[in-house]
Amino acid sequence: MSVESTVRAVTTLRLTEMKQRGEKIAMLTSYDYSMAKIVDATGIDVILVGDSAANVMAGYETTLPITLDEMIYHARSVVRATKRALVVVDLPFGTYQGNSKVALDSAVRIMKETEADAIKMEGGEEILESVQRILTAGIPIMGHLGLTPQSIHKFGTYNVRAKEEVEAAKLVRDAHLLEEAGCFACVLEKIPAALATRVSQELRIPTIGIGAGAGCDGQVLVIHDMLGINKGFSPRFLRRYADLDTVITGAVSQYIDDVKSLDFPNEKEQY
Ligand code: KIV
């Protein structure tokens, strides 16, 4: 295999070009090989190995408990399956806040041990030193502003952020700081649509919205939510594209019936 053929089709530069020509960016999460293989084959632009793995894969209440080693495990599985999409990996809570050397070490581990394309970090001015240090090492960063779930204990709720003028002004400032530092894109989570549209128009880099309206340059959803696997979560911004909870429940119930009634396996299903 040549070196060129290992480079994925979607690059950070390509996302900027998509924004320039007004083509929307589609991003979804994945956390394992089998799902990532299906998602990548659809032609999705970006696969996010989100720290939402803590919720949907591990069953934690918040994203805080997931470790760097666990994120690396998920990311390696996704990268092995992905030929086309850009793979972005969340730096988990506690691996970059407050110490830019620790942040760089965490980012380097993700890039070296997973062969992903980029990392994502939550926050603005307060993490700027870490962002700059990681970018200096040549590691692409996707920012994340608005509702930043790693700060849930500071916010106290998962409600819409930046509704008040002071917080909105800080978000706009942070978005510009991240762009000026060299981030290639920025997630805007659960903020008013008008604010997200303004930020998207002011920035040259693409914004990827989740609960931030149609004015963003792209959209992201957690795959378990949009496929209806995780039915306990129904925010207004979530569109369900399938009801896999019902499909899986039906299939598993049928299997149990078939085993108990001696219908499975039949003669053709044995050796
Ligand atoms: O962890 C995640 O899945 C995310 C998205 C919701 C943007 O950060």
C-alpha cells in the first residue's frame, strides 16, 4: 500500500473548502469498528469518536468518567474501519484542562496510538494555551463551544447556553480566539440559532452545530440517539432516523421464542 492511499479522502482543508462553496458538512459519532464501517461507507464527512461514549457505550450519567485509555481504545477501533471520513477524537475530561504540557501529551497519545486525524477540545479562552501548544505540534483541533458537557457540574443543567448577552459575547470572542489560534472547525452545542448563525457567518472555519440551528456549516448527532437506540434522550433538536430499540427488541424476542420452542436451529442451520 502506498503512503498516499492511507490518507483519508476527507481532510481538514476539504472541510474549509466545503464551507467556502456552501456545501453542508455531515458528522456523526461512532465508537466501535462495526458501526464505523457502516457509517464510513455511507459517505459521511466526519466521524467523531465523542466522549459521549461515556454515556451511550459505558452507561455513565456524564462524560466525565471516561479515561484517555478508553478513548484510545474506541478511537483505534473506529480508525481501523474508516477509509474515507475524517476521524476526530475527543480529548476526555481531565487530560487537557489547566496544564498545556499534559494537554500536549494527551493529544500526542491520541494521534500516535490511534492514527486518527484530529482531536476535539471543549472550551475557549480558558484552554487557549493548551490549544496553541497542541497546534504548534501539528495536531489539528476542532473546538467545542456553547454547552460543553465536560463542564456540566459548573453549569448545573444541560439547558440551552448563551441566551444572555454576556455569555453570548464571550462565546463569539472564544470562537474568534479558536479560529485565530488555528483550529480547523468548531462545534457549537445547544445555543440559540441566531447566535450560531452569526458565529458561522463571522468565522472562516466551519461550524458544526448540535441543537444550534440551520445556520451552522454542518451538523452532528450522537449515532445512538439518531438511530433510536438510546430512547431515553429526546431533546427538541434530535431527529430520529430509525427506531432500532424496537427493531432489536423484536429480533431478540423472536430469537428467544425460537430457541424455547425448538424452532432454532433447524436442520439447515446445523452441521
Ligand atoms: O461527545 C460527543 O458526542 C460530542 C458531540 C455531541 C458534539 O461532543
